[in-house]
Amino acid sequence: MNNIKYIQTKHLDAMIFAEGGMKLAIYKAYHSPYGWDKRDLVVSHYGVEDNEFTYDYVSDKVDEVYSTFDKDEIDELLTKVKKYKNG
């Protein structure tokens, strides 16, 4: 069975594959005045080895999509990934 763990922030997803490797997805997020949130997929990159999924990798991929982006969200994603991997 293909076991994938999804780690999410407002605009970013890290998909961690049980058999090794990770994948990044970048979203455009909206907040409706009616109270709901929506995320539209902008790009989903090819998977990379765990050791390649670094701050620089994620930052470079985000910079390809957004001209300005709160880099604290990248730190948040990587912190959540590290916490998941360390148990």
C-alpha cells in the first residue's frame, strides 16, 4: 500500500513517502468573506530524496511561483517535517 504522510501549511504541502523521498506542492490560498478557505494547486514538483528537501530547495521552488512570500512559512513546514520524522 502506498503510504503518504501530508504535512501542510497555508500555501505548502510536503508529501513524505513511506518508501523514501518527498514531494513539494505549492498552493494559492484564499479566504472567503463567508468564512471558508480554499487552496488551488499552483505546482506540484517531482519527488526528491529526503536529504534534498532542504530550506534552499523549498525556497527556490517557492521563488519560481511567488515574487514575495513569507519565508517563515518555509521554516514552519520544515519544522513540522522534522518533528514528524523525529517522532
